Amino acid sequence: MARRIDSETKERIIKKIKSEGLSVMDASREFNISNNTIYGWIGARGTVEPGLVEMNKLKRENNELKQIIGSLTLNMERGKKNC
């Protein structure tokens, strides 16, 4: 039997996805709600543009790659100083 999610929780989840860049997959895990349910809320409310979820995912991946590049660059510079 499906459980009922109150409107405050729905709004909080949608806000995290829209404003904070939380992925639907992560929201699904965090709140123990299916991806399809969350996608349904997003579509029904019209609060998230179709590409916004993907854009947030790409922004997070971009930031992760920048951190990796920074770390690798720092390690390379340290290696050059040790030679």
C-alpha cells in the first residue's frame, strides 16, 4: 500500500532539487520515495524545467571534476619540487 506524503515534504524535496541541485535519485534515497513519484510531482507542479534536473547534475559533475583536476595538479607540482 502506498503511503501518503504530506505537502510540506513534497515542497521540501522539490525545493532541494530545484534550488540546491539535489538529484532525483539522491532525493529518492534520502526520503525513501520512488524516482517516478518525484518526477510526477515535478511534472505536475511545473516547478522544474525539463532540463533543470539534468543541468544540476552536470553542474555537480563539473564541480567534482574541477576538484579532481585541482588535486592532480597539486600532486604534480609537489612531485616536481621533490625531484
